[in-house]
Amino acid sequence: MSKVRVLVGTKKGAFILSADGKRDKWSVSGPHFAGWEIYHVKGSPVNPDRIYASQTSGWFGQIIQRSDDGGKTWHQPGTPAGQAPAPGGRPVAESNKFVYDVSGPDGKPLTTHQWYDGTQHPWEFKRVWHLEPSLTDADTVYAGIEDAALFRSTDGAQNWHELSGLRGHGTGPRWQPGAGGMCLHTIILDPSDPLRIYIAISAAGAFRTDNGGKTWKPINRGLHSQFLPDPNAEIGHCVHHVAMHKARPKTLFMQKHWDVMRSDDAGDNWREISGNLPTDFGFVIDVHAHEPETVYVVPIKSDGEHFPLEGKLRVYRSRSGGNEWEPLTKGLPQSDCYVNVLRDAMAVDSLDSCGVYFGTTGGQVYGSADAGNTWAPIVHDLPSVLSVEVQTLP
Amino acid sequence: MIRVVLPQHLRTLAHVGSEVTLEVGGTATLRSVLDALENSYPMLRGTIRDHVTLQRRPFLRFFVCQEDWSHLPADTPLPKEVTSGAEPFLIIGAIAGG
């Protein structure tokens, strides 16, 4: 029977939730990296025992962790699992080193972006928000970082190099941080075209490369952000998350700061699909594993009040690719619930009956084994959840 | 022999106990002690000093014989009490309260 493994990053460590295909009895391991913020944990689709984790701390900076046994043991890449390297050993902490390329394609230094007050500000590495393992090579993994840039490792996360064409394509000085920092939080690899990658940045917008990261272009036409001096500007939109179904790689679904959006031409043009949502503010968005027109969001009241409307935690599902949404409430708290669901904290498994999972800032991870019809908490009392990913295992 | 006391999270990261001992050749300074620490425990690179600039991370401080050495030049020689191992070199994280 198939199994699932839910990888949870929290404010105080990582947790791994495991179950068989029925998904009714769960075992919990963790906290891994106790006390550290774990922004993201994600497994390789090539080798599911290979898992990458972003471990970070305001005190001690960025650590990249890797497991080669499905999360049982972890090591900084280059260090044998569970062992400290011998004195004089290789400099394993290169895996923690993210150094911006300061020379763009035109030879000019890429040194500034827009600060909150509109002045220019130097790029400063803060943390890794998102790790995206390659679809074809377990040793290749991408990292989305704050301040926003895209890095890649081709040696199992031992060494990282910036794909600097993203910052270098010309709009970098107009990027600005959102309230959570200027983070590159979404990386989508096109399964039909190994040279095409989508990324999204708060608050710059969405971007696409069609040549493996050498050059990039903004893909924000159709986005409308009232907080911008020009609401239809090419750059400056606060994209919260983007999702794609692997069978339709040109169709993208976006949860923007406000507005749920859709593109059917690889991001070249977007149209709003918020429809009958009670509020179209939110962070997460995801697509059913087998139904490319079935989309999930968790509406949040507003940018000033990051909790569900009326204290009711409701996932909304559209089975028509947007506009028509139904609330999914069975098993979710329908009173006095004031948690948030952060942008990387929803995932779907690929079992026949698609499982949907999300984590809250209140420390609950909810799961549904029937595509959202019914929900149950897998765990109640974890630290605040930053990210949720799921692996479907044979 | 120089004794270095690490914050809890760095002990976990380096797989060590409350303190580590280091041999530092020549005149021991703030910089040479940190170099020796990172050579012996490479997983700590970037956690105490920035990878590139080698500047102390803002939420960490260095204490020597009950004095704050966080802002002294990196080439300041360490006192005999520390180089002899009688007193530890302390790396301390800022306290996070509720």
C-alpha cells in the first residue's frame, strides 16, 4: 500500500508526519533541528529519501540540512550523517554560503533594490525561504532566498551559485520588500520543458525564464494592485503564491495579496478568478493532483487582519478553475479560530483519492483524504507552521 | 589550549558538549580562535561570523574574563588566562524574551 510523508517546517523545528494510504493513523517524528526556524522542507521527486531543509535563525544565520534516508538522519551536505567532520576536513559549511553575484550580464554591479521608503538599499542575504528539488536529478536543487534571488546547487546542496540573470534583467532596482521581507518564495519547474522556470517574489511579482535561468522576464500583465501608484505596473505586485498542475504547465493559479488569479498562457496574461470568495486575500493556493481545474485557497480576512473571516477556518475549493468556489468546513473549526495559513503551508498528495494538507500559525496540521470534503487535525499543538509539503511513497 | 563555550544551538550543530578545546598556534587572538574553531568544526562557518565579511553576527557577543570583547579589533591578543585554559572564551547569544 502507498504511504504519505508530510514534511512540516515550523518556527521551532521540523516535523515529519507519516501514514499509510488510508491516512487515518499518523506517526509523528521531531522536532528535528529543535529551536530553529525551519522555513521549508522538501523531498526530491527523483529520490524521495533525499530531503532538503532550510534551517535558519536570527542569531546564527542559515543552515542547509539534507537527509538521504527519508528524514531519519540529517547532515549538512558534505558531512557524514550524524558525525562531526574531522579537523582539517572539507569545508562543509559551504552549503550554508549564499553569496550574490554582483556582476550582471552587462557587467554592472547589482547592488540595490527599493527599500520600504522608496530609497535604494543594498541586497543582503537573510535566509532561504523555499527549496525546490529538480524533477530529474536528486543532486540539483534550487533555493529562493531573501533578499530575493534564485540560487542553484548541482552537488546535493554542498555549493550554491546564483542565477543572477533574474536580478540582472533590469527591474531589480524596482523590487521592494513586502511586510515579511523581500523574499523569493515560489519556484515552479515546468515538467514539460526543463528550461522553463517560474518564480515569484514579494513584492516584485512573478517572473519566468525559458532558457534555464539565463534570462528572465516579468509575467505580471493583468495583475492589479491598488497599493501601487500605477496599479497595473509591470513590477511591484505582492504575489503570495503560485501553483501549477503538472499536466497543464501553462496554466498557473496565483494567490496575490488581494485577488486570486489565473493564467493559461504561462503567465503572459492573468485574469481574476476570485468570483464568489468571501474575501480574496490569502496566502496559499494549490491544485488537486488529478483534476487540473480543481483549486484550493484559504481566504483570510484582510492584510490588516491575518485570520479567517468570522473566526471560521474554511478551505475554499473551485472545481471549475476559479470563479465558483465552495466552502469546505467539515472537521475544521467554525468558531473562534484566528490562525493564519502561510504561503508555503499547503500541499496535496497524489494518491487516487487526493489528499490535501495545510498547517496553521496555531500549530495545527489538517489533512483531508477525500480532496477536501472532510478534514481532521493530524497534530494540534506544533509550533507555528511555516511550511507543509507532502511526499507520496510507494 | 583554549576553551571555548558555545551557545546551546551551536553545540547541537557541532555535535559537541558545553565547551570545546582548541590548539591555536602563535599569538592567540579573537580572529585566530574563531579561525581554529571553524577549522575544527566547519559546520559552524557562517553561524558566528558572516561567511564573506567575517563580521560578528549581530545577535552574538564575545566575552573574555567577564569583559565584553565583541567590539574589539579581531587581532586583539587574548589574555594569558584564556590562552592557558584557566578561563574560557565565551560566545553568547542575545537573550530572547517573551
